[in-house]
Amino acid sequence: MVATRDIVEFKSLLHRIYLHPRNKSQITRSPGGLHLPRHRPPAPGGRNGYLQRNHRPLDTVSLLCYWRHPSRSNLKWSCWRISVITVLSLLTLTWLYVSLIAFNDREDINWKAFFILNQRMNWFLVLLVISALLAIYSLLLLVFTLFQLALKEPLDLHCVHKFFLFVAVVFIAMGTALMTKCWAKEWATVHLSFQATAPFLQLGGVGALTLVSWLVFHGFHKARRAVSKVLIMLVFLGVSVVIFLSPLFIQSPCLMEEGDVLPPKPGLIGHRGAPMLAPENTLMSFQRSVNCNVIAFETDVQVSKDGVPFLMHDSGSKFLWRTTDVREKISEKELNDSKNFTWEELQRLNADKWLLETEPFLSISQHAEAKNHSVPSLAQLLDLAKSWNISVIFDMKNDLENDTLDDTINTLDTILKSEIPRNQILWLPPNHRAYVKKAAPGFTHVYDNVSKMDGDGGDHLNINYNMLNTTMIRHLRGRNVSVNLWTVNEPWLFSLLWCSGASSVTTSACHLLQNMTHPVWTMSMKVYRIIWISVDVASFLIMSVLFILKWCRLRHTTGKEKPIEEVSFWSQTELYPFLDSK
């Protein structure tokens, strides 16, 4: 009561200062709005009678703000602005989805970014955070826009919002162009991801369509021209049909028919060891991967100037920059080829120092362990593999770039001297394969191409996961061909390949995949049909009810609404001090 009395007294003071009943005759209406006197009114009179006639509960708010219905031209522009915000929100969400799917190959993106920018950091994480912030910002802006629409408030975007929306468009355009030019295979990954996400995206789409249908129906009933009504309804029906019937075209190996049996879990091959737990291609990394129960070590072999095979992925210019401190210790040498370094010089390099610089949250024991790791030799890895009965699969960088037999001979001699069982060597380098078969029979030969494998009579395939679909994987497995797919780091992708029947996967995230006892999701096709049909029917019924309710409401209010220019929540006269003088 005290607060109400204070407000009334405050209003009385404002009326006493600014308003007088006879000034109401000076306030006129026009199609453009109110015309108010430019001068301050004279001293008031008849204050009590005026307050008794004009006071309403909403007047307490009128002291702080002024609300005025927009003109029809402003409504038209508001509709365009809402449409633009909606499209941009969907665009930022789509780009965030693409970024999350590309997260599986983040290390490849960081690797290429390092050689372009010469700066070691998680560039992909930066891009992902920016994408998430833009998506959240756009969605919040869309939500507030819909609130304004529901309250019949005019929409006028602040220049800051326009700037950030422009930044979002530029960022997404640049990201799309960069991905298309440098990482075009990621679009195939995005297409593949729909096998894992489409069933759930469809259900989410039905829910979103149901929520926004009331806005569409409102616009349909408010439209005055028949052409507008037809256009609105055709677009809405078209989108609805696509969303409702899309499950007819959804295919996923995890949607299983009755009688289908889930294939065995694929084996794990440590991609350069366990690079998410330790520096890649170091003994520390391979020892960590042993704890993940990997069936093989995957690595890359180069040969030094004095003929010693060692482990290093990067090749060519600056091949030691990313994973060693070569610029601090051997800066005077050319860094274009492994043949510029002797094994003794390579042993002086620290292969773990970069981990200490980029991972500040390592424990004290991990810091101590990471300080003294040098570039390992192939012989050291073979000894570790032999002690744990783990296979070894490797690429030969020198062999691929320089078609000489010397590196193959040195590598082969190192393997034979290690006395590791020959069936544990998965020979992948394509060059000089005939020589290797003759010099060291008993190796398991692995191919990166189906036609080469068939032509050579092989039965082991190592290929990128984007190169084979579910049908091809199952066909090869039916021929008793071992299919290994690289590089698989995310559970959703591992689950798809598990349902497809892959023999094994090469992964940098063995610690994440080893604990999976079942795919992320599996579902019988019959159950899925029941779910999506039920959801579609429920959505259709809800939208039908909303359409009828909106029609009935507008029918009862037709002719009762005041013209747009004359509608106001409260007395224009009382707000005279707060209106623009025009």
C-alpha cells in the first residue's frame, strides 16, 4: 500500500508540473500519430478530478516507457528481419554441426595449420569455440525476437546485433571456403554422420516445426491477399512433408532388421601410439597405448643419413619442427630431409618438450617422464611390440618420396634382426613389395586400395573411413577380408563402423574407445518406424488444433480491433513529458 501511495503521489507531482485538462484540446490525432504542443503546458488545475478519471493500474509503468504499435510498413520490415535472423540462426547451427563432426579429424587440421602459421596450438578448438558462441548468440537473438513478436513489439535491430550477424556470415563463408579447398574430405564425413544423427535430427525437426507452427498460422490468417495465404501454406506444407517423410530415406547400419546380429567390436590400432595421452611416435606414447589393449602399433618410418630407421610422421621441409626442439639444438642444418641427420644427431633432440609447453596441467610425474624422451628408433618399437605380442603397421616416408631400394633394405634388415614374429609385421608401403615378399616371406601384406589388393591376392585392407560405405564393408567382410579404417577418434563414428562390421580401426583416442562395450545406439527398424510415425501423427494433431484455435480467435476478434495508429495501452496525454516533440 505504501509503495502504491508513493507512486500515485509521484504521478500527481508530474501531473501538477506538466499537465492541465484544457491542454487535451491541443492534442490532435493524424494518420502519422499524435501531434503534441511543443511548449510546456501552464500550471495545472483540477488535478484531483483528472486523476480520478484517468488513473489505471498500468499507469505505473507508463512513467518509465512508451509503447506504440508499429505502422504496417514497419511490420513488413519486421517480418523481413525475423526471417533473416531465423535463416542466420539455422546457418550458425548448421556450421556448428559441421564443426562438431569435423572434430574427429581435428589433429589433421591442427597439423596443417602449424605448417602454415608456424605456431603450435589447438587451432581447431579456437574455431569450434567461436562457432559455438556465434550459434548461441544467434539462437538467443532469435528467441528474444520471437518474444517481441508475441508481445506485438516492433523489431528494430541495434547496430551491434547487425555487426555480429555480419561477422557470423563472414566467418561461416570463410570456414566453408577453407574446408572446401583444404579439407574437402570433411564434407564426406558430414554426409556420413547423418547415418548416426538423422533419426534424432528428424525427431528434433518435428518438434521445432510444431513449436513455430503457431507463428506460421498467425501469419496465414492475418494475410489479406490470397496469394500470400497460398504461398505461406505451400512453403509450410512443403517443409512439413520433407520433415515428416524423411525417415523413409534414412539409412543407418545401426538401424537393424529383425534377425540381424551386432558384429564383434572392432580392434584398436594405436595411431602413433596414444597421442592424446603422450607425445606422438614416442616410446611413452606406445607404452600408454598398451594399456588400451591395442592389437597393433601404427607409426611412420624414416631412415637417417647413416641408415638407421627411426619414427617420425612429418616429412619434407621443416619435418622436425613440430615435434622436436631441433631449432634450438641443430639450427644450422637444413631441415628438408631425414638424410641430412645422423642417428647420433637425432638422439640429441627432445621429442617431448613441446608437450610441456602446450599441456600445462600435466602431473609432476608426467613432467619428469616427458623431459627425457628422444626420437625413438624402429628397433626400439619392435622390441616393445615383441614383448607385448602386439603387431606393427607402418608407412615409409622416404620410400614414398624417393623411389630407392636402400631405405626398404635398411628397414627390412632392422625388422629381421629384431627377431619379432613375421606375422606381427603388417607391411603397408606399396613400393618394392615384390622384393619384400621374396626377401622376407611371412609378413602380412596390407593394401590401401581394393583393386590392388584383389590383383595381388591379398586379404588385408587399410583405408580411410570415407572411402568405404556400409555395403562395401559388409561385402569385403563376407569375403573374409580384414578391413581397417583410419583415423577414427569419435564414439559416433566408431559406433557406425562397429555396426557396419569393420575388423579394426586406427585411432588416436584408444583410451576413449576401449571402454565402449556397445555402440552409442542401436535400434530395430520396427521400433524406429513406430516412434517416428507416432511423433509425426502427434505433431500433425497438435498443429491442427493450433490452426483451428488461431482461426477461431481471429474470427471472434475481427472488426473489434482498433486501427493500428490509434491503439495504445495507456493514455497518450499522461505520457506527454516522455514523448518526442515533433
